[in-house]
Amino acid sequence: MATELIGRDGELADLLGRLDDAVHGEPQLVICSGEAGVGKTSLVAELAVRARRDGVRILWARALELPDTPPFWLWHQALGTGTPASGADRVALFEDFAAGLDGAAAGVLLVVDDIHWADEPSLQALLYVVRALRERRIMVCATECSGTAAAGWAAVKPDLLREPVAGSLPLRGLSPTDSAHCLRIEAGRDLPDQLAGEAFDMTAGNPFYLRELGRSLRGSTDDALRLPASLRDVVRGRMTPRSTSARELLRAASILGERFTIAVAARLVERSISDCLAAVDEAIEAGLLVSGEEPGAVRFTHALVRATLLDGLSLQQRVVLHQRAASAIEELYPDAVERNSAALAWHWSNAAVGGANEPAVRWACRAAEVALRELAFEEAIRLYGLALAHAADLDPFDRGHLLLHRAAASARAGDLTSAKSDCVAAQSIARADDDCRSTLRADFAPRRWKAAVLLAEAALVLEPIGDRSWDRDIAEACAEVLSVARSDGAPGPRRLRATRLDAVAASPRLPTPIADARPADVLPESLRARLLARATEAAVYLGNLAGVDESSRAALESADRGDDPGVLAAALRARQLACSGPDHRDEHRALAARMIEAGERARDPAVEMWGRLWRIDALWEQGDLSEIPGELSCLGWCSDRTGGPMSRWHLLIAQAALAQAHAEFDDALDLAEQAHILAAELGHPAGEGAHRALLAVVGHHRGHRREALAAPSASVRGEVRNLLFAALGAAFPMVDSGLATEAEPLYRGLGPPRKWSIPPYFRLNVLVVGGAIAAALGITDDVEYFREQLRPYRGLHITGGGGNAHYLGPVELWLGKFAAALGDPDAASAELGIAAQAARASGAPGFVVEAECEIAELLLAHGDAASALTLARRALPQATSLGMDPWADRLRVVAAHEISRTALTPREREVADLVTRGLTNHEIASALVLSDRTAQNHVQHILTKLGFATRSQIAAWVSARTQ
């Protein structure tokens, strides 16, 4: 250890300093990088020795350059065989990994050696853990070989280095003095300065090179340095004295990876294990191998040793050895086929040069299934890619199904772009076949039928997400198949089994050939129901609402005739989306109950999760907030067992909405930010809209953040889900903040509200937000329209259907605001009183404050100063304690009640009078011969002086003082 650490005092001091910071509550991630042999492992090993002396808990993991590294291999090494596995939820699994690092009062040091070879699932878990370190007493120290990286490390490294706790420590070659010292120690004798200088020039101070050269000089009296041209020559030189059997074994074993079992290596050279043991011992003694972590396993001392040996094999030798390795693994470990499936896929793929494509495809698919069961989505994607690389001889439709399996894995990993690309490729296969190019018309031939099924399944892999192009492709694929096929009307033994690609764990080991398709235009009812359901979803997101009631009913009726819970769940989801607006509120609870029952019957938490979301939506509609925590607990259980980032996102936004309704604003924002990060990783348009909406409603009570006041980008506004709310969601915080001039173009750019096409799940939100903006802008005709549209929904609360992400209080709150803006104080007072009671009963204190503030201002504006003062002074402490600064300021204005008309300038009094008469800014400017901008500035100054937020408050205040 001391020899290997020559010249590393500075680097070791750096690491010890970071470790000291970590054990005092400043977590650290440091990546030690350098070329192979520069001494990275020796450095971190010494760090671990020093840390252990101080009582720090040491965890060690080493990535291996293996084709079959088990998913999460780093974590299994670091935390032991007892590593927890939390159902089917990746987030919970990662949380378990993070929890496994705790438990040492003096801190924890996790060393990850050769991180550049790590499997991507392990790296994704590490990224999650690093992001969650915060003030924990943990240091993560990883070593990385410069210029060498698997795809997983290349993808994750930039994200890791962007974390605030991250830093890097580059290691370079030793100085000439330290190089000479290292060389002399390894040679075991003094050496001439000239020879030491030549060694430094040749190795650039690389300790591994120097040690190899020093060892080659042991026992020699010749001071002439016969340096090899490269390290590979050094390794070859060390191989020369070895026995023929040792050389053969090492060369053959190099195709197995850095670590290998002696039993498999023996099969490669066609000798018995006992015959090979002597060769293994010889290689260990020569420093070429070291004993492995498992009984009967060994590993190469250095990756370059293996690389040198592998480089010496011809292509023919490699193919033969890979075939032998695959056969050996199958024969030696028949009970561990699943565990070794990735290795078998690797070997058969390398042996496929000789034409062995079928086993390469078969084993790659099986290994992908294993990876999916272990939630290693990235590994599954890689393995399906490996299968596709050897699928040239497969039927085109089987290749298409392989593409769809990979697409489904990509979707679960959150890579929607890659998933979409594979779906498009599968659709191209379906449309390009010569037999079906004459169209998918009525006269179905078997291949034409196969093409139709592939096209249909491509439409079923991905869900609509609110992107026009994305959703239109799904809708067109569904329509293309539905237009040429009819339902068989009843289940039977000849029904085509539709592959459930949305439940990838059930995917076949090889693409299931569509061999039982009948040459007729008959569509299995289960597949027809799923297509109708998916077509309904796409139509809703595209804004084509005319036929969704009919298509969703047809899908549900078709599903009810069968007995497949998955098909029923798809139909129920479509029906719920089609009737997600408040006009179907009586049906919402029934659909939720059916979905929960379907999930429980099928023991499918993903299905039950949707039912729980809908039940929560129904509780929001009725204002039953006290019942929501219990349902959130059930939703969390479903999310844990469903797995994938999307289920976690749904749980987070539901939790954020409840925290916001309870006026727990910091918790709401924290949960919303976690959800936003997840959605951004997914690339899902819904994430941005949900996040902006939550920011807006929290800002409505606490004051708006700067980012909430920014106009939405054109790309966001173009999304179907956000077409209205992208504009309204920005204009709402603007008018809340007195930026009416900035908000007006966004609002007017949408056209007359009567012509808006409002998605059903956004109806109540659009009505109240649109009305609030119109009231602030003084557009009374629009306010009247919104008021009339909202009246039928008295008794309900303002939420969004299909997974509510924010809450805007009782409907009566907004009816009261609109009545006040229209100069109807009696109606306003009555509605606001009901709203205050409803919010108090629901446990939404922020909306109690809002309603009481509006009532107090109304009372003051219409002459009942005493009642206004009493109410304002009662509500003010709660507004202050909740951090509702804008509302507390408004209540203070009412409570003070000292402002008179003389507080305004003569010009401002003129403007205030015109505002009272209902004139717009443009009309005020014309009446007083001012510019529009000047008129707007006067209005804003009046609002600021009086502590008001809306023009209607100015009008009420002026009216009260002129009576």
C-alpha cells in the first residue's frame, strides 16, 4: 500500500478533508479519475483504511466489465445479500438503498471502484441517492478510468457532476522523483538515474507500468532497460514463462469477462476442473489472477491484462470460445438459467458470427424479461436491442413485436422519445409489407391480418400524453384498424390473443407469432375494446370530444362481455376520461369503485391505482378533504407496487394538492418540485402544466414567484392539455400581482370565451380562472358569462378530473367574486358566506381567509364599516400565521379604515370614478385624452395606494364614499 501510494500525499489529504466535511453533515460525492494503472484504487483503499480507524462505516462496491452483471450489482455488493427489495416500485427500492447507507454515528464512506463499468440501473439508483443526501453524514467516493466508459456511465455521469455535493479529483502520473522511487522499490535494488529517467519517459509516471517494469528487473544484474513498446508487451512478457496450460486457460477465459468461474473456463479449454486448478494457481502466483469474491471464481488483476489476452485471439477462436461458454453455462447451471440469461445472451450474440442467431435472440429476450422483473428497465432496453441486432432472419412482424417490447421497456424507464421511435418503426413494418400494401381493407389475408394486429398493438403500447403529433398518430393507428375489421362478438377458442404490451412482465420469451389469425375481417372483442378505449383517450386529448361518449360506452360494453380485467381497466379509463368533467359527477364514484374492484380482482396494483385516483377526484369534487388522506395511503401502496416514474408522479401531485388545500404551502411546493423533476425526466407534457397550476394556486395565497409570472413558451401553449391553461395559467398570477397589462394579451388572444373548447377535466378550472382574469380586466360581459356557466355547479369544489393536481376552493367563492365584480353585493355576500362555511368544513383554511377577506372588503365598500373591521381583524391572525402575505395586507387595509378620497391625486380620483362606471383602460384613456399605458399606470397606482387587487374593489370603495 505504501509503495502504491508514493506521491499521493496531496490527493489523499484532499479526500480526507472531504471526508471530514461529510462526517460533519456536509455530504460529498467525489469522482477520482485517471488512466488505467494510475493508482485510483490504491488511493481510495488507503482512504478507507484511514476512515475505518476513525470509526467511519465503510461500504465497498466494484463494477466489473462483464456482459452479465446483475442489475443493481453495486448495491448488492455494498449492502450485502440482504439488500431490501420493495415490491415493484423503483423509487421505494432506491429509498431502501439510501436507507442502507445510514446507521453509523461517525459517518459512512461508500467506495465505488471502476464506476465506468457499472450497470445503468445501479447508476440510476446512485443518482437518486446522491440527490437525497442533503445533510446526511455520507461520502461517496468513486474511481473512473479516463476515456473508458460503458453507455450507462456516459449517460449518468453529467447528471451526477451537476449535483451540488459533487466534485472531481483527477489523478495523473507520478513525478520523475516519485517514479524513480517506485521503480527502485519494485526492482528491489538501486538503479541508475539514467534508467529511472528512461522509465519515466516511457510510462509518463503511471504506477502500474512502473511496477511492471520494476518487477521485470528483479534478479537481473543488467542495468540496461529493455523497455517494451506498451503495457501489452509487458503483460505478454509476464505470460511467456507460464506453462502452456496456464497460457491457454488465461487466453480462453478472457472472453468470459474480468471475473469468471473456473468450471466454465475449464470447458473452454476442454479439460477437467482439477487439471485447470494448477494453471489457476500458477496465474495467481504470477499476479495475473486473484481469487474472486465467490467460491470457484477468480478475476484478472487488471483490466489491461485481460484486454491484452483478448486481443491475441483470432475471430475464429472467439466464436468457438463463445459457443463453448454458452453451452457450458447451460449445462453447468440448469437451475440458474434466469440468473445467467444475460451472460448467455452475450455469448450467443458473439457466437452469431457463425450464423447462430436464434439462440442470441431467444436468450436476449429472456434476459430482458428478467431485467424487467428486477425493475432494471435500462438493462431490458439494452437486451431487447441486442435481440433486434440478431433478428434479421426473423419474420418482419416478429421483429415488429420485438420493437414494441423494447418500446414498452423504454416507456417504463421514462424514455418516451425512444419508445415512440420504436413504435413508429413497428408501424412502418406493418404498413410496408407487400401483402398488406394494397391496404388494410376488408379482404384480409393472414399477413394482412398480422399487419393489422401489429399496427393495433403499436397504438396500445403508448398512452396519449397531450402532444398533438403523438396523440394524432395513436388515433390514426386505432382508426386504421377499427375501420377495416369487425368484432367477432363473442369469445372462443379461435380468438386471437392480444399481447398485453402495457404489462411487459408478461411478455413472451420470443415474439409470439400471429399464427392463429383467421383470414377474415374479424377483430377479437378484447382487442376491439382496447382500441376503442385508446382511440377515446387520444380523441379527448386532441380536443375531438364529439364522439367520445359513444366510443367510451362502446369500449366498456365490449369489455363487459369478456372476462379480461386488463381490457376492462382500459375501457374504464377511457370512460372516466370521457366523462371527467363535473357534469358526470354522479358517475365518477361508480367508475372509481369498478376500477378498484377490477384491480383487486386481478391483483393488479396498476389498475387499482387508477381507481384510487378517481375516488380521490370524487372526494375533491364534494369537498370531502378529510377522507382524502386515507385514500392517499391506498394510492401510495398501489404506486409502490406498480413501479415506474409515472405512478410516483401521480402520487406526488395528489399529495401536493392536499398540502396546498390545507395551506401547508412549503410541503406542497416541495412535493410539486419532486413531481416536476420526475415529469421532466419523462418528457411528459402533463408535468409542466400540473407544476405551473400548483405554483399559481399557492402563489394566489402566498404571493407569486417570478417564474409563475413568465408568459408560457409557444411549445407549451401548443400542447392540447395546456392550450387554454398555458395562457390562463400565466395570466391568472399576473392579474393577481397587478400586471393586468401583461395579462390582457394572453387572455384576449384566446378569443371570446363562448367559443373556447374546454377539455372536460379542465372545465371548472377554466371557468373560475377565466372569470377571475376577466374581472381583473374589467370585461363585465365575460364575467357574466363565466358566472352563468358556473352556477349549475354550486355545492362542488374547483378541481381537475383524472388526477387532481391543485385546489381552488368552493364554487361559491368564485360566484361571490364574480357577483361583486358585476355590482351585485347582496348575491356576492351570500355566496361568499357559503364559501367561507364550506371551506371551514372542508379543512381548507386558506380559502376561509380568502372568502372572509372578500366579505370584509365588500362590507367596507358598502358602508358597513363596523362589521368589516370585526371580520378583518378576526381573519388577519390566521392569514399571518399561514404566510398569506397578500391577503394579510388586504385585511390590514380594511382594518385600518383610514383611507379617504383625499389620498388620491385629482387625476387618480377622475380615473377611479371612471373605473366605477365600468370603463376599460382604453376607454378611460380616450375619455381623459391619455395614452393607454398612462391610464393603466393610474389604475395600478390607485390599486397600490388602496391596497386592493381588483378594479371591482376600487368601484366598491368609490361608491361607498360617494353615498
